[in-house]
Amino acid sequence: MKHIDCIRSLAAAVAIGATTGWGGEIAILPSESILDGPEGRQHLLVVGKEGDLFAGEIEGVKITSSNPDIITIAESEIGLPVAVPKKNGTVTITAKSPAGETATAKIEVKNFEKEHNWSFTNHVLPVLSRQGCNTGGCHGAIAGKGGFRLSLNGYDPPGDFYTMTREMRGRRIEMADPARSLILTKPTQATPHKGGRRLDATSRDYRVLAEWVTNGAAPPSDEEPEVEQIEVLPAESLLKPGQSQRLVVLAHYSDGSVEDVTTWARFTATDETAASVDEAGTVSVIGHGQGAVVAWFSSKIVLARITSPYPNEIPDSIFTDAPKANFIDETVLAQLRQLNLKPSPRTADEQFVRRVFIDTIGKLPTVEETRKFIEDTDPGKRTKLVDDLLGREEFVDYWAYRFSDILLVNGKTLRPGQVKA
């Protein structure tokens, strides 16, 4: 009988390993948070740790609250565990993996008794943005859609408020009967909507819009806190092809408060050959390499970096013995070490001179410049060439044009002197 129990235990351990894929240290993200008011929410991620990096979500984790009378753990609309406040106080959240590893996080609830009012700028517009209502392909187009025009991605809250509450004789907002408001009936397709069904009447997003209307459809206010920056968790992940990782987005406001805005954030992948991301913020690793996911909320963006090392075995001496001219080389070598890629060999003079000209001043070297560089026997000739190129007028012109493109400098909106500057 003992042998049978032993075999069963071993089988269970194997099953656990297959489910979680992790038997080391784990962590809860975020490790500390504050839920301000009855509508405060905090999504929780339980991830494996590998040094300073996070190594993917742990499946089959049990998450508990030290005091369910203060905070309970539920499942959000995007499938993540979420902390829901019940009254003021502080609790410890504990996560236990199937392998027995544990991690804790601290969450405080304050102002639970305070009446909550949804903000047009910080809540209503993010709901519309998340559903794609104010994108260029919908009501955010220059001409709008169906007679309804919003500012692109919500950049003009006062203008959007006027459009929603004053145009069409106020039909978009029905104060006397909020449920008949077009901003509720259209996206739920209670009335015909060419954009299709965008909201479920039982969703939190629907409740945000409905309660905002019911409470008087308050306009944008200068007294409301502004989003200063957003944060994505985990900011850096070390994953293997086939693994997935969900992301949590936090908004940091000018009054010092922090709010979980994961369900209102939008996500895009910069390189889908390495990793892709869905609307809910779930990253799927496709191949080896390094990719990034851009999280967007309220005109702020932040990057989550995803690294999937190549299956190479490279001696550590390759990196420690590699020549280093400055801190940039050290950073590059650290990146290559993380990706399990060998540093490239030193390039030939013929290749170097062509590349450095194109990268610094945007044009090829002349035949004379190329010949002079190749025939030069000075060991420091590469450094001297770089310094020479950085001092040329072409360098200033080339990079001024490059940054003008990046910053969208437009002669129609700036005076000629400002454009030239």
C-alpha cells in the first residue's frame, strides 16, 4: 500500500510540474497596493522569479486573503484574480503554488465608506477608448461615424463631453431615463449600431457609463487628478516559446494615487515574430529573441519587454573576455548573454566605414574617404572617424530631420523660424 501511495505522489508531482512548469521562487505582482474607495480593484499576477526577471505565470495557484471581511479574491472579466474591497483595513494576500512555494502581498483598503463618482476623463473616456469607439476607424475619424464624432483616442475631453451631452438634443445622454441613453443602447445593440456589439450590459464597463449618467454626467474638471505615468507588470519577462504571460497596468495620478487600469488599457506587440498580445493583455511567446508589448492608457504608453533566449550553450568566458570600449559594450554584452547569442566578430574596415557613415550622417563615404580610412594604420582610427563624423554639419542636418519625423514637426502648425530651429 505504501508503494502505491508513493507512486501516486510521484505521479502527482509530475503532473504538478507539467501544469506549473516551475518549482522555484514565486512572487505576487504588485507586491503592495492601495484600494481607494468601494470601486478600487487590483488584479493579481503570480509569477516565477529568475534573478531580477520574472519567468512566466504560475498555473494552479491558490490565492487567499488573510481577512475576507476586508478583501475578497474574485475572478475579473479578463480571467485574472482580482482583489475586491469590502471595508477599510489591511490584509495579506498569500499565493501558494501546486509545488508548495508561497508568496505574499500587502493590500490596504481606505475610503470605503466614501461615495464613488466615475470621472469622465479618467474612467468614461478610457472605457470608450478600450472598446475602440474613438479610434480612427470609428468615431475618432475626422468625419466621425454616423453623425457622432469623438476626438482621436480621447485627446480632447471637454470637446468629447460636449459632443456626448449636448449634440442631438441630448439624446446620447438621457438624464430622466439613463438606460435609454444612446451611449448605452448603441454599444449593447439594444438599438441598431453599425459598429456591432461592443459592451455587455452586465459588464463593469457598462456600469461605469450607466452610473456616470445616473449620477448627473459630471463634466471634466481641472480638480481631477491627471495621469502622470503608467506602469506595466511585469516590466521584463524571461519566457520560452509557447509560454504566455498576462500583464497588469497601473496608472499613477498627480495626487499620488495609483489605480489598476488593466481592463481599460490597450496592447500592441512591436514584433510579432517574437511575441504577440491579445486585447486582454495576454502575451504569447512565438519564437526566440526579444520583443516588446506597448501598453496604452490615457495618452500614456509603457513597454513590457519579453525575452526568449536561444537554445545555445555559450561559455561564459566568451562574454567576460570580449573587448569592451565603454559602458555601451557592457550593456550590449549583457543583452547577448541573456539571449544566449555570441558577440559578432570585429567587422572589416571596408564594412565599418560604410556602416558608420550611413548611421551617423545618412550617406555613403566617397571613394577617397574609404581608401584613406582603409590605408590608415593608426589603431585608433575608428574612434577618430566617429568623432570626425559627429562634428560635421551633415550629422546635425541628418538627425534634425530624423527627429522632426519622430516628433511630427509640421511647417503648417509651426512658424518657419521654429521649424528651422
